[in-house]
Amino acid sequence: MLGDVHAVLKLLEGGFREVKILVVGDLMLDRYVHGEVDRISPEAPVPVIRHARRYERAGGAANVAMNLAGLGCQSFLAGFWGRDGEQTELDAILQRSGIDTLGVVTSSLPTISKTRIVGRTQQLLRLDIESQDRPAAEEAERLLDRVLDLVSKVHAVILSDYAKGALTPRLCRSVIEAGRRHNIPVLVDPKSPDFSIYAGATTACPNLHELSLATGIPTHRTDEILAAGRLLAEQCGFDFLTVTRSERGISLLDPAGIYTSPARAREVFDVSGAGDTVIATLAAGLAGGLGVRTAIDLANIAAGIVVGKSGTVHITHNDLVGELTPSSALSAGDKILDLPGAVARTAEWRAKGESIVFTNGCFDLLHVGHITLLEDCRRFGSKLILGLNADSSISRLKGPSRPIVGERERARVMAALAAVDAVVLFAEDTPLDLIRALRPDVLVKGGDYTVETVVGHREVLAAGGRVEIIPTVEGFSTTNIVRKLTTPVHMHLSPEA
């Protein structure tokens, strides 16, 4: 149960805009290749995947930074990457999210990447590219200098350890000491079972398995692990220990005892990156002035949202607002929304596990082709948002004689359809801004398009969604209807008439 909802919503309304957080750790590029499998190779007993789509996401410490940016924080990142194509792709992802990468050092080693080959929803293979070597001494020194320079400029630091070489004991010790001097929290996502490496940090955030390795107690003896964790926190000088426990929520271990924030019941689709979301949200909450328990409750809610999504997905400000805002406050009976209202409604749906479908069009004169498209859209998800061209947009696209029906009337007609859950007008020539703001799970377009020619396909695919093309119903279009209405009818009367 969230401790102080009012304080949290007040912080979310500001979008954490004033909060600056530095993430130091192992940067990675997560690449996904999705396709269909319907046969076994004649060359070897392996499945053949027909490549359908590919997308990249920030991974490791870079995903922690993406979570912070999604919450609205000013996110700073430090670590290593190489001089290669993976670096270019990762840098582009980070730049699009406004993440400051001045703390990142270019190394002689390759950028760490993980490529997952997925047939439908089943992961078939993972290909990792990384060096077994550690960064050169001069590169490590350069990273330390940049990190210490940044610590004095931020409100919190996260050490994101994936045991790939960025976080040496010396760097961890130096950052933690600097954090104490500047009176800012330092949070650690540990990989080493030797927690003394992180001594003096504000908190470490292991999962139950990692805490089991650190304490030497088997995972099934949970009560003993948590009791040993309290002792370990005291020995390492942590203010508290934060233990993620999967479906059992998150436990706070401190001198006062054990507090557990229970997980909210929901379908778990993918746990990838959930730990990154927890530590990012916890750091943002603490830096934003929330109490420890309230910040842990918020982190628990955020983790529950991302595990319901596919792949490495970061949390966003809108996701949390939707989860914490009651449905009654969103005028659920009114389907016609402006963009902020649509973003809030979508966030609420997504937080409840709904899948969001988006399509768009002019819908000037409603006909059976439109109805077929909308009904087909609902097959791809549980909520359908319709982006409706405003009058000004239609006039630019189709000429001054269009539209025939005004935008207010068209919006009311479309909102009355059972297949449509929300209608949002847009005045631009394309719905790209709408798609970027709403982040639909499925983008649908009717007509003779390919995936690559659909506006917004890059954004949707990059976020792990998909694009569907629905053929139009032959012979039905608004243009044909208008042509019939404006074509003169010649009547031939017989002399007897």
C-alpha cells in the first residue's frame, strides 16, 4: 500500500524535473530479432526463423538511466562503450531520451550487446558480444575522474553492477565516500556476493537469490535470509537493505525491523529489467524527498507495471500516474479526449494490463470499410484509440472541399461506435506526435501499405510493439461516395410519360 499518495502525485505532477541522478555501471545494448517459426532446417535440427522485425533497447546501466528519464528526471550516465556500430545504436537511443552521456568513456573493448532471437514469444537463442578483458588502467582512471566530477552536481547516484568491469572496488569506494561527503544517497544494484565492496552506501538492492549468495543461506529459508540480511546491512554500514522478492514484493531491512511492500496481483509477462526499474524509481523517490517506505512502495508499483510488458522496458511518468489515478477522475464515459487526457487514460489502461491498439484516419463519411477496419483493430488488443484528422489537416491533405462532415461531428460519431474506446483529434498531417505520446502496443493501418511505410512504425517497433496491415474493403471509400453524390443523373423519359 502506497504510504503518501498525495506526496507521490505531487512529485509526479512535476515529473521529477528538478531531480538529477547519476548512473554508473555496465552499459549494454539489448537487440531483439522477432520472427515466425514453422519448420526445422534441413541442414541441422534447428528451427528456421523468418525474420519479421528487429529493434534495439538500452540495457544494463543504460536501462537504469532510461527508467530515470522516463520518470522525468535529469539522467546522467557513466561507464564504457566501444568504437563500433553497437555504440552508435546505443548512443542514438540515449540521445533520443535526453540522457547526458558525458560521463561515458570510449574504450578499446567492444560495446557489450545481447541479441535475443525470438520465435513468436519464445526466446530461441541469445548471442552475447563482450570481451573477457577488463578496461585498460588509463580508461578506468578516466572514468573515475568523470564520475567524481559529476557526483557533486547530482541529487543521487546509482551503482549498477553487472560484473562486466566498469565498477571496480576502488571506483565503488570512491563514489560512496563522495556521496557521503555531499550528503546524497548512493544506491547499489549488486552483482558481487561480497557486499563489503559497497560498504557505506545508502542501500543495496539485491534480489532474494543474490542475498542468499551473500549470506550463504539457501533461498527456501526466507526468514533466515532476511534476518541475516539485516545483520549484513549493519556490518556494511548501509542505512537499509532493499530486497526484491518477485511475486512477494519488496522487503525493507533496517534496524527497526522488516517492512514488506506486497506485490500487486497482475499477469507477469517478462521480468527483464524489473530490478533496473526498482532501483531507478527508489532513487528518484528518495532524491525527490519521499520517505523510504513510500519510495519503496512506489518502486514496487513501478516494477509491477514493467513485468507486464515484453522485453527490457523502462517505466514512465505516465505509467505511474495512470496506476495511481482513480478511474472516476478521468471521466471514463467521455471517449473524446485531448492529448493529455488520452495519455492519462492510456497510462491507466496499461497499468491495469490492457493492450493498446492505435489507428488513424479522416473518417469523413462513415462506411462499411471503416467499420470493418475498426472491428479488425479490436482483434489485436483490448483498447482501441482512434487518431482522427482535424478539419485543417484534412483540407491540406484532400483539398479545400473536404471534409464534408466537421471534426466535432465526426468525433462524436466515431466515439459512439462500440469498437472505439477513445478518440483524439490531431491537426498535424500525420499522427506521429500522437503515436510517440501514446506508445501503442499495436499500430494498425488499413490499405496497401508495408510496415516500413506506416507513419510511426519505427517508434512502435523500437518500444517492442508491432504493426499490422489490414486490406481495405474493395469498392468502399469516402472519395467514391463523394463522386457518386456529385455525378449528375441523366433521366430518359419515354414520350408516353
